Amino acid sequence: MHSLRDRFNRRFSYLRLSVTEVCNFRCEYCLPQGYRGRTRGFLELDEIRRLVTAFAQLGTRKLRLTGGEPSLRRDFLDIVRTVRGVPSIERLAMTTNAYRLARDADALKAAGMDAINISLDGLEAEQFRRITGDRRFDKVMAGIERALEVGFDRVKVNTVLLRGLNDGALEPFFEFVRERPISVRFIELMRTGDNQAYFEQRHVGGSLVREALLQAGWQAQARAATDGPAVEYAHPEYAGRIGIIAPYSPGFCDSCNRLRVTARGGLRLCLFGTGNANLRPLLARDDQLEELKAHIMLSLFDKGSAHRLHRGDFGDTPHLASTGG
Ligand code: SAM
Ligand code: SF4
């Protein structure tokens, strides 16, 4: 079994696969006008199976399905069952806006989904509507509760930290995890091609959360080598945890363990990189597997040591819905 390594000896055991670019929300920082691109031509079920098989044979152990909004795919449960059946995939997760999770959670669990990340930027209906352009706050909250009831290994909530919108009221998020075994992870707003003005207005560093946590007696948890970029905090009186994902902090890329494939089959080496290696021509037939694996391994040599966000270079991602954030 090969293992995917880059020139900096980082190993890539985690793949994030976007299954659609389409989304039904209009998050202010992502798709403020809603999704306006092509709604067809995303990887088909057999292509997804071949792709995941190749990555699994190269050492991928964890797979996350994302988008756009992955649950908008009519064949999403088929996708889940298919990738779950690929040998060596040990953990299957998804990231969702949860608009239909209350309805789907049981079926997702039965199909083999292990873990769910839910995006939730506000804990109050009006704030939620303001940020996402969507009125289904109650449905999203019901989706979170259902995910807990169904017993996913881990339920995480992603909250993009937004100056003047949700950075002044961190306490309700802490309260949210007092009884619930959920990790709420605050993510620093990232600069993309489409969000310059918004970024300048709303970006706020994760240190704000860290200071609030330390003041309230939360403690940073030791991190395993395989952990992702979140620094997590725990507190004896709370069932859940609070995490911080700060891509603008030094050393963020040192532990990078992930690769991305876009919904049209582009291998994306860095969220903030430029261009991608088109894997699609090698996804047409089962007998292309070895060629596909060789192409993936070769492409990895182009991965740089770190992003260049500090120099104002955020790559060519227009918004994270296009790359599977
Ligand atoms: N639609 C799904 C969702 O929202 O969970 C999956 C795709 S979405 C692009 C994945 C994650 O990226 C979400 O948690 C979202 O909040 C986050 N995201 C999108 N744009 C971002 C940005 N500019 N900076 C930081 N996080 C962003
Ligand atoms: Fe859609 Fe997710 Fe982007 Fe919000 S963050 S617009 S839910 S893709």
C-alpha cells in the first residue's frame, strides 16, 4: 500500500470530496447572491467510486463529503453507501448546512455515515436568516438534535467568526455545548476571490475566542499528530468542546493532512492554491485505476509548504462552495 506524501514529508490520509457546487443557502461570506453557476456535470456515482478507490489504495482513511450543499444531490444516499463500501475507508463524514438533516439523519446513519459537521453561524433565528439568507433556523436546530439522537460518533458545529455579527456573543455558544456533546468550532473568515469587501469588514482573529475561553476556565487539549487544524478546549462543567480554526495563525499548514477534489474532478492541493489537476479523464473506466493513482502521486509534488494568505495571495478560489470548503 502506498502512502501519499509530499516533498515536506506530510502524509495525506484525509480527502475532502465535493459532490456538488450547488447550494440553496446564500451565506454572506460564501454565496451572497446564491449559487449561479452550472448545475450539471458533477462527478457521477461510478466516477466517485473510482476516485475514492484510488485514494483509499494510496492511504486515504478518512473521507469527507462536502459541497456546495452535498445533501442536495438526489443520489446522495447512494454516494454514501458506495464510498462506505470502498475498502480501507475507515471514517466517513460530511459537512452540511443541515437544512434537511432532521429528516435524513437516520437514513445517513444507516447508509454508513460516521460523523457530521453542521454549519451554524448564529444561535438565534433572525441572526441566522441575516447571515445565511435562509429562514429554516428551526429545521437546522432540529437537525442538530436529531444527529445527536441518532448517535453519530461526532457532531461538530462550524461557526464562521464574523465581526459585529457573532463575535460579541460567544457565551450562548458555550452554553450550547453545556449539555450537548458537540464540538463548536469557530473558523476565522477566509479571504476568497469574491469576498474582499466582506472580509475587510468582518474578519476577526481567533485569539478573541481563545481569550474568552481561557477567562472562563476552558483548557486547551493536547493534539494528536492526526488531528486536524482545530485547537480544542474543554471544561469540566461542559459536555461539549469549543474549537478554534485559525488559518491565519503561524504554522497552520505544518500539520496539513488533507487533499481536496472538486465536484468536477479537479485535485486541489491547497484550499488557497491555484488551478487543479484534472483527474476526470482517468475516472471513466475501472481499468484506469493504476494510471489514476500514478497521476495523483505525481500531482502531489506540486504542493507547496504553506499558503500565502499573509501576502494577500488567496489563490483562485472564488468562494468555498466551488472547492468544497
Ligand atoms: N454547504 C455546506 C455547509 O455550509 O456546511 C458545505 C460546504 S461549505 C463551503 C463548508 C464550510 O465552509 C462551512 O462550514 C462554511 O461555513 C465554511 N465557509 C464557507 N466560506 C467560508 C469563508 N470564506 N471563510 C471561512 N469559512 C467558510
Ligand atoms: Fe452554501 Fe455552505 Fe456556502 Fe453557506 S457556506 S452558501 S451553506 S456552500
